[in-house]
Amino acid sequence: MSNGPLSSKLFAAAKQYIPGGVNSPVRAFRSVGGEPFFVRRAKGARIWDVDGKDMIDYVGTWGPAILGHAPLPVIEAIHNAAKDGVSFGIPNPYEVEMAKLVCEWVPSVQKVRMCNSGTEATMSCVRLARGFTGRDRIIKFDGCYHGHVDALLVAAGSGALTNGKPDSAGIPASYAGLTTVLPYNDVEALEECFAKVGHEVAAIIVESYPANAGLILPQPGYLNKLREITQKHGALLIFDEVMTGFRLAKGGVQQLENITPDLTAMGKVIGGGLPVGAFGGRADIMDLLAPDGPVYQAGTLSGNPVAMAAGLAQLREMEKQNGYAKLDQLGQIMEDAVLDTLKTTGREYQWYRKGSMFCLFFTDKPVRNLTDAKTSDIPAFRKFFHKCLEDGVYFAPSQFETGFISLAHSPDDLARTAEVVQGALKSL
């Protein structure tokens, strides 16, 4: 699919002033080929590009648009808050309301601090874990993305017990060496690692349901194993719920799985579409943060009144509408349609869904970790993506991303999407 003339003109101009022409790499369409389109506006489940083409959107600003785009309660909350000032750098009532709500909704969180992005939230959790335990080593999992934090932007070494290596230029190998990367869903590798270096481990950080390599679900008992092994060795368990928090349930994955991590990183939905992050957990750990403790963390725009007002409005609307149950129903409608389409077209691709999050892997191999995900047929996905886009359905421009359904998606939207998906699969 070729872009309209205005999108092409804008991208040409953007490349002169912005690295790669985009402010976040996945937007560049490098995984699927072609050039990105530019959006003029979004409403409900649809987006309109600058050339007037409308599409059913399953990216949802990468998760936050859980009510759909530009929902009236959120827009009104932003307007009302902004009338009194868009930023103070001084405590405001909205941040207290948000902190109280987070502590009430998320089972493990006794105290919470606001920040400005998921990256800040995970970075702060790691620093806090190291400060609390007095240890340096962090364990993460291959395929789990926790933002562009130096300590976490690390690829797996050559073996399960080797130190990680930088996954980006600009990260010293010695710094990345403090992070060990393990395969997700591999209990044997986890136990072997702790047997060797468990006394050095400050924390495990994990996307409870990894959603940055597609959507990968934990094997039964795996998350419980993470909880048990960290407690046994005096390490902390950090749940990265930036994607899943307030998206799958009021209390996130930890509510669904009945697991209590020590710290949780949050973001996305709690900002109502505005830049936001948060991290929280046990009070004795959180109390180590400055100004009460020795672990420093700060942010000029943290607890921004407009972002807090938007997030509060969105979360209250979700509760008012019994939104999580409705989203699961919509997800089931999509799942039934996709599975039927796969059967009809004779494709044995792997489909995974939890609530309103989903991924179709273009492989016939069950996906339990990043290695499995990489068996996907990328050329086939590229053709599928562009055919869907041409026919008015926008999925993420990468096989290794998760899709999102919102309350604004109607049964008609889902039916039309099923038609488009069937046509795209038949065209391969």
C-alpha cells in the first residue's frame, strides 16, 4: 500500500529533522516495509490519516486507549484540569487521588510514586531493588522489553548463564554485565541461574505477560515459581505491568494470577493517553525513596495535574461501565472469528489472547518464548499487514507486537475486521 501524498510529504520533511523521521522506532515501518502514514485525528475505534483515509485501529496508542480514542469523560477531565494550569511542579490534589486509587486497585501496592513513562518506572524499580537488597545483579527474560533503560536494554548471552550483552550502542559492556538474561517459561534455566549466582541477585524483573514480542503467556505455575525462588534467595520480584496493568483487570496480572510481587511498574492506561508512569509496592521498600530514604528519584512533571485528571477519568469510567468484563466479551468475539478464519483458510498460525490483548503469530509452532516467536513467517506477516491496512484495518507494524481492543470497538467493527483478516490470509 502506498501512502497518500500528504503523508509522503510529511515523512520526507520529518526525515530532515527527526532521526529516521519518527520519534519512536517501530513507527518507521522498518519491520514491514514502506513508509508510515501520519494521523490527523482519532475517535472511538477509528483513526483518520492526513489524506482522509479512515481505519479501524488495534494499536490504541500502544495500549492506553482502553475506552477508545478521545472518550468524552477523558476529554472533559483534561479540559477542566487545564483551565487551572497545565503544570505546577508543586503537589496537587489529583496525584493524591490517583495514588489512593492505585493502592486500592493493585493488590501488592502499599505506596506508589508517579513518574512520566514506563521506562522511568522500570528504571526506578531496578534502582530501588538494588538499594533495598544491597545487591547489583538483575535477571530479565529474553523478549521482555522494559523501556530503553541501560540496565534492561540487554540481549541474551551465548548461554543461559552468561551475562547479558548490550542490545544498543552506547551501553557499556561492563554495565550490561550486571544483567542476566534467561529464556522465558524455562524453569530449569531459572533454577540453574539461582543455584550459581542467587546470592548476587537484587531482583527479577518480568513482563508478567510478555507483550513486546507479540503476546506470550506464562506456562502454568511459572509466575509462582518466580515468586518462590526470589523469596527463597532474598531477591525482589518486579512485575512490569506497564502494558497489562489496568488493561486486563483493575489489579492487573497479579490480580488474575493471585501473585504478590514486591514492586510493580505501571503506565499506559493510567494516563488516559497522556505521558505517565508509576511504580509502587511494599511500603518498607518504597520508603527508601528520597526524601525519606537514600534512593534518589525525581521528576519535574511527575504527577502532572492534567495527566492525573485524564487517568482518573479513564479508570473511573472503566469501573462505571464494568469495562473489563465487556472487553473480555469483545475479545472472545474476535477470537472466535479469527480461529474460524484460520480453519477456513487452512492456516495453522498460533493465536493468543488475554482479555483485550491479542497476537496472531505466523508460525505453526506453539509460542512460549522469544525463540519460538522468531519462527514466525515474517514475509507472510508483511503481506498480511499491508493487505489489512489497504482494506482499512490497522494492526501494529511488526509481528512482534500486541494488539489492543477498546470499549469503542463495536461488534460491527469486529465483524468487518474478521472479513479483512480472512481476505488478507487468503491472499498470501
